[in-house]
Amino acid sequence: MSTVTSSTPSVIPFAAPSWMQRHPLASYIFLAFSGTWLLFLPAVLSKGLGLFTMDTTLMMILLMAGVFIGPLAAALIVTGVTEGKASLKNFLRRFVQFRVGLGWYLLVILGYPLVYLVGLAPLVGIGAYTGAGQNLPAIFTAYLPALVMSVIFPALGEEPGWRGFALLRMQQRWGPLLGTFLLASLHALWHLPIYFIPGFTQLDSSTPLSILGQSGAIIAASFVWTWLYNHGKQSIFFAMLIHAASNASPSLVVAMLGNFRPDPWYQTLMFGVIALFLIVLTRGKLGYRTEAAQKPEEK
């Protein structure tokens, strides 16, 4: 299936705010942050700061809703309001754009955990891998189930907005390198409230140093994600799969190497090396083609 092409409707389906018409990207960022942070705020105040007691079920509902009512809803709203029904349908079709090439699917599904297992060798030592072969069934009992679940949550809530909506526009306006860096920085900042909700993140602590390390890992990995996404014909489903593989891979590491989770700073270094290699290899293009630009530049 070919990638979505630019479409400018002759009639906007309903009266859109002029600021959203002029600044769709800024509108998306505002809605993505406000939608998520407002729904995460009760959990931060309750479980994070202990200011009041909140029902656990209600808290989880708000947290899950915050992931979807942030980036996903923002992308749908801004696309529909500023570009009309035809572009919105085109955007939704990219959710089921599965034809990106078997090789790219294998690279994501198998390559992501392989990066972790190989990249962690200097940290854990070769001896940690002596019994890893006996734990290969964990690919089917731990990794693949986590992969499927992560496609739905949180990837379905995040990737239609960050990659599916924002990255297209940021690459067109600033190019793949600066566009990816700006997107990744915003995406990292968007996660901020999560770190102050105990049990909702894999971080051992919410110290400024650990949060900064996790943000660095998100930024470094985003350059790899951009390269994969551009080669995946800008499929939103493929972007969701990339995100899911990232979230699921640590479960395989734990199953094969024991109860070990890499420090976020080490992940920053690990993915930073891969990102630098891809930047050099692609001469900074990261698979981006100007003729594939899909959205008009934001004025």
C-alpha cells in the first residue's frame, strides 16, 4: 500500500479555530500534553505525593485513558479539524497499512531484543549467557505475549500521534535529524508525570538523574525509530510495532539473563551508538525522502 499523500479539502467539515488552522503541529503538541497530563495528575497527587487516597481501579482507568486521550486523540482531532474528512480517513488507513516488507518486520521483532542481548554483554559478562540457551522458550512465553500487549497499550495510544502525525510534519519542516531530535525531546518530556507514579514505570527511582537518563534513552532510540518508520512506508501500525518491541524486549532480557534491567544511561549509550551509525550510514537522511513528504509545511 502506498503512503498517504497530501490532501487539502476544499471545505472544512466544521468551523475550526484559526490558531489550529495556522499551527496544526503546535495544536497537536498542546492537546497531547494537556490531555495526558490532566488525566495523570490525580495519580501523581495521590500515589506519587500521597495527598489523598484514590481507588486503584479508578487510577488505572485514568492512567490508561491519559495515554489514549493524549497523543492519539490529539492527532485525530487536529487532522480532522484542519484537513477534513478525506485526510482523516487517509490517516486512519495507515493504522492497517501492513505491507511494509517481511524483512523490516523481522528486523524489528528479532533485531530489537538481539540489540539488548548483545549490547548488554559488556555489562553482565559472557558468563551470564552460559545458560541463556535453555531459556529460549521465553521468546514465546515472555517476549511475544508482551509484544502483542504492548502494540495495544501503550503503542496504540502514543504512536499515531508522535510518529504518525508529528514526525511527518517535523521531518518536512526541519529535516530528519533536527525533526527527530525535537520530536524525541517532546516525547521524552511528555513522559514526565509517569516517573512520579510508583509502579507505573520500570525506573527504580524518580530521581532527576534517572529521569534524565531515561529521557536520553528515548531521544537516542528515536533516531533508530525514525529510520525504521521511514523505511516502513510511514505505516502507523509499523510504528506501533517498533514501540512494542522496545517495551517488550526487557522482558526477554529478564527471562534469559535473570532479574537484570539495564541502567537508562547505559541504554542511552547503547542506542546512541546505533543512532550515530545510522546517521553516518544514511548521511543524515535516516531513510527520509523529500518526495514522500505528506503534509504541507506549517506556517
